[in-house]
Amino acid sequence: MKTLMGTFGVAALSSLAGLAQAADDMTLQLKWVTQAQFAGYYVAQDKGFYTEEDLNVTIKPGGPDIAPTQVIAGGGADVTVEWMPAALSAREKGLPLVNIAQPFKSSGMMLTCLKESGVTGPQDFKGRTLGVWFFGNEFPFLSWMSQLGIPTTGGTDGVTVLKQGFNVDPLLQKQADCISTMTYNEYWQVIDAGISADDLITFKYEDQGVATLEDGLYVLEDKLSDPAEVDKLTRFVRASMKGWKWAEENPAQAAMIVLDNDATGAQTEGHQIRMMGEVAKLTAGSNGALDPADYERTVQSLLSGGSDPVISAHPGDSAWTHVITDAALN
């Protein structure tokens, strides 16, 4: 009996120890499909950086019909990758999103136009058809048009907005004069389709003074009042930024890790390696902590534009926090 109890006691203690060491589950919702834009997270998973932090992270790809803000609002994710314009717009509408880290320092967004369309500058946008991504991606564009004083309702004095999907067909098929592209992705899809860079004209949001922060990490505000959640998020951000810096230093290997995680098989090695090289330019200079000056620049851009700004009031400092990155970086 004594031996039986002793055996049971050891088994029970072993079971409890196993429970104590169980990794914390966490779900990350990406803003787009599996690609090098999110390499840091896939690297952190592949290299065991999340495991080292006692985390079991599920990475959920996005897509053209997936709005990260809706996913996190519905409880489908703990953390989401989102652009700040979409996050602040959602916050103003009542979804209490908070930026806990900002891996991307610079913007890669631009409009790409065919030179043959006759567009030489923003002054030529009037009367044109422009391809725009939706599900939160439209806000930087709308802010820019608002600042230019160009209506997005069509007509000779406005622009006709074409809802742009996953590909660059609207430009290739000449359904649009210009389309939305990222420096690391769609622009190169146009080039790979056989159109020379000399036949294109691009307008980078950074160069137009309307660049807003992209690819930040957001959570719902109530998580930050729970010490256990704060601890999990701290470990998550620390591992994620370790993944990002590894990806910056090893772009080709990082691209291959992304490919290994692409269940669709839609991505190609050459495109992902090139994308990782371009993405590394946007994450360079960021240790994960949001720069308040970058936040303020984004807010002011979204507030600008006369009678139809993206957000109607300054969200204040409650829309972001350094609590997580301070703990993660230290």
C-alpha cells in the first residue's frame, strides 16, 4: 500500500510538473497571406524562439476578404498584425485596439501607374480609375485623396475607386490607370508580368508626405489589465522581434522558412527572397518599440483632409503602449 501510494504520489507530481511547464497558447492573425511580409513570425516559430518563451503560437494567414480587426473583435486571435490607419479607425468606432509593438519602421505603400495613361503627378488623378485595397487598407489612400481635395465618388473632378483584389490584373488589363502596390510585393508582380520599370510611374506614400505606420502588433485593451496576459505578450513580442532581426540578417533563409509555411504553394522562391530583401528595408531601425513621433505623424495624416478625415479626433496616448516592449527589450 505504501509502495502504491508512493508510486501514485510520484505520478501525480510528474503530472502537475507537466501542467506547470505547458506552453501558453497564443493566436496571431496576419494581415495578408503567408509571405515574407510576415517572415519574423514564421522565423520565430521555426527557430524555436516562441518555444524558448514557453509559447505555443498559431499563425493564421489573412487574405483579401479577411479584416484582422474583425477577427480579433470576434475572439479569433489574441494579437493581430494591422496597419495603424485601420486600427485607429476601428478604435474610433468602438473597438479598443492598442498598439503593443511596431516592427515596421517605414511604409512600403505606393500607387503604380502606366506612363501611357498620362498620369505624371497627383494633379492628374482627377477623372482616373484607381485600384484600392479594402478591409482597412483603404484608409491611407482615402486620407491622401482627402488631403488633395479629390473626391472618391467618381466624375471628372474626382477619382473612381476600383476595389482591388489579390492580383495586379486591373493594371495589366488596363481596367485602372493606377493600382495600389507595395514596394516588396505587387510592384514586382507588375515587373514580372513583363512591364518595364521605364513604362511605369510610382508614387510612394513616404515621398508624398502621407505615409502612415504599417504592420504593427495590436491587442484588445482589456488584455493589458491582466498581468498573466501582459506576461504572455511580453514573451511573444520578445520572440517575434528576435525572429525579425534574424530574418533581416538572413533574408534568403528567412524566405525559405516562409515558403515552408505556405500551404497554398502559391509563392515562388525568387519572389519571396526578393520580398524579404525589400521588407528588411522597412523593419530596419525598429527594435519593436513604437516611436511616438511616428505615431503622431500618422495621426496628423489621418486627421488631415478637410471635411472627410479618416478619424475625427485625436485618439490620444491610450491607443499605444510601451509596457510590453519595455519589458520585452529589457
